Amino acid sequence: MPWLFADAPMYFITAGAHNRQRLLANDAVHAAFREFAAQATNRGVWVGRYVLMPDHLHLFVSLAPEAGTLSAWMKSLKNTLSKTLRQQRIPAPHWQKGFFDHVLRSEESYLEKWMYVAQNPVRAGLVANAADWPYQGEIHALEKR
């Protein structure tokens, strides 16, 4: 199967809240996430589609070679969202250690993964239709980048 981006691989990422706390699906965290993700291009990182669930997040990320490591970028993302949570008077810790990542190898796998991820709020009983979940979206169209 061919690589989607030979020079900037695309990753599917999942990060969980500490002890599965329901911290992430709120307007303030969503706004902080969108702002951080939109500014990531300044560091050679493009964020595609994402879903913020109450206790975890899923996102697709593409890194240019000069971007540094995925681990460093994820640490920065978690720190940014933790700052927002502290402003809401939610005490740390906010995150499980580490995160799950998987390199995507074809446009088909991106679409396949997204179709599964987009249905998470439905499977969790949070909404009847995935499009109704307010804490999801797309920052950059990665398949066209």
C-alpha cells in the first residue's frame, strides 16, 4: 500500500484523560484545541479531522520533517489543554501518560479511520447523528495538502 505522504506522514492519534475523567468535551477545551491546531502549521504540523470525546480525543496529524517529534508536539498540545482545564478550576492530572499513534498508509485508511472515529459520539450514546456532535471538525484537509 503506498504512503499517503512520503515526506510528511499522517498519524492517527488517540490520547486519554487521566482516569477517564470527563474533561474534554466542552466549549473552552474545544476552542483551545482549535486555536492550537490552527497555529500548528507554524511548526510544520497540520491537523486534519478530530473528535473530542468527554474522556479522550482522536485526531489526524501530518508532520513535516522539520516539525520535530510527534511526542514533543503532543506534549505541547496536552499542556495547552491542561492550561485551559486549570482555568476552569479542574485540578491536574488531566492526561494519561503517553498516547497511541498509528501511521496511515493510504487515503483509504484515512477515510476508513475517520468514518469509525466520527461515529464515536453515536456509539457512546451522546448524539443520534455523528454530525450533531459539537466537539469535532477539521482544521486542514490533509488528503488535499
